Amino acid sequence: MTRLMKIIHLAALTAASALVLATTTEAQTPRSCAPRDHVVLRLADGYGETRQSMGLGEDNAVIEVFASDQTGSWTITVTGTNGVTCLVASGQGFEELAEGLPAKGKDA
């Protein structure tokens, strides 16, 4: 994975983490959450998705991007320190990019 792809994935993971942390509390469990092993199995069996990238968010939450090379479906998850994984976003059209950094030049 290129440096740019890592930066893009980490930006998406950070945004997802902030969204989940801002909208959930420990007393409130969204319906799109389950133990991590159940979520990973469902993404694999139901959508053919495997983990493509991961990172750490606030409060040591693990942010992961799952995707399928065959169908292009993708899912972003957040797993808290309690082992519960929540779905944050999903969609179609996933593709791994190999873009280089833009050429350095004068500032605009």
C-alpha cells in the first residue's frame, strides 16, 4: 500500500472513529454493533470482505476498513476496548489506488 493510500485510509478511519465516539455512549449500544468475531464472520460470509487497513482512534478504538476485491463492497468498523464492533459506514466501488505524491512546486 502506498504512503498516500495509508494517509487516505487513516483519515477515513479517524473520521469514522470521531463519528462513532461522538454519537455513542457506554449506556447506549447501537443496533449495528456486535462482538468483533461475529461482525468479521458476517462481513466475510455475507459480502466476501476482508480487512484492508486498520488504525487506532481515540480511546484506543480500533478502526478497520473491510472490502471485497470481487464485488467492490466496503465497510468501516470501530471496535472499542470492550470488544464490541460497530459498523460506521459501508458502500460500493472500493478500489485500491497506487497514486504517488504530487510533484513539489511553488505554492499557489
